[in-house]
Amino acid sequence: MAQFGQDQTFAAAAESANQCGVVMINKTTVAIAGNTFAPALAALKSAGFAVTVASSNGAGEVQLLQAENSAYRLIAEDALQLLGLAKLVEVRGNSWLPEDSEVEEFLRLMGNSAR
């Protein structure tokens, strides 16, 4: 799979994707980048989560963030991961743990096989 550097333009990325057989059809592409963390934090807040620092190192650098509402406390390394966890519990509720078939499907997707 093609890897795209930060200095590569969208047009160049689209051309590379087309060369890899990926068809791009009028879709907005959103990728993890520095400009997605603030909107992720805003989305968490609008979904009713209070976001705080869960831990930091001695130098004052944030190590973990926590998002909490009346039902859940979510902990992750950044706002995007927190937003993913929030969506997970929104969709699956207290049944967020994976079924065996879901683990197998994930391992297949990632190129691993269950042993």
C-alpha cells in the first residue's frame, strides 16, 4: 500500500491511489492529522463528554486523556482515540467487547490468522 508523506498534495495522493487501483468517487477524505484533534475534542464535548487530563509525565506533557459522561469513563492517548471509544460505546453500549468472530475478522483484515 502506498504511504503518503506530509508534503504530498492531495492531487498527488489521489494519483498514487489511482495507480494502486483505488477508485476515488466524490468522497471527502479525512485522515488523522494535526487538524483533526480539536474537532474531535469539540465532538466529544457536544456528545456530552467532559474531557480532562487523566495523567501526565513529570515534564507536564499529557500522557492520557479521559472523557466522562453519566455512563462511561473513556481513557485514551488523544482526542481521536477518545472519539473512537465514544462511538464504540454509542453503537454497542455495554456489549462493546468483541465476539470471537469479530476478533477473527479483525485478524484477517490485519493480515494475521487466529492460531
